Amino acid sequence: MSGPSIRLRLRVSPGASRSEVVGRFGDAWKVRVALPAEGGKANEALIALLATALDVPRAGIEIASGHGSRDKSVVIHGLSDADVEARLATTAGVA
């Protein structure tokens, strides 16, 4: 993908009652996803949630590390760090 890309740290809680961006968690963002962490379902739900929250195509988001962990690193293509931070803050209701 062309354009800017950033690496984002996340703390993901699978099996939540609903999928949502919660807010900051130290230097990461805390995210809840409704699907369980089995068979990659939670990772797919995470990508769908981020694509909606950031208004980017699903193909513009990739999990770089932490596929089987609650602590993940994702790469977001097509947005700057400031854009991602602002959009996540708005989605979480902290902006």
C-alpha cells in the first residue's frame, strides 16, 4: 500500500459483550471484541472494528505481532499517527 503507515500497540479483550475501542491503556489502546479468541475469530473481529473506527479498508490493517496474545501490534496503512490517534479517541469518546 502506498502512503503513510504506522504501527499501533493494542491490548485486546476477546469475548466481550460488544466490540468497542475503550481508550488508552498505558502506551497502547484497549479494545474489546465480541468474538472469542479461538480459530482467529477475535483477530478478524479486531480488524473489522479498526477498519470501521479508522475508516480504512480491511486490507489496510495487518496484525504484525501478537496473533495469539492479548497484546498486539498492528500496522495501519494510509493514515498518519495523528489521524489514527484522533480517530480512535473520537471512537472511544475521549476526544
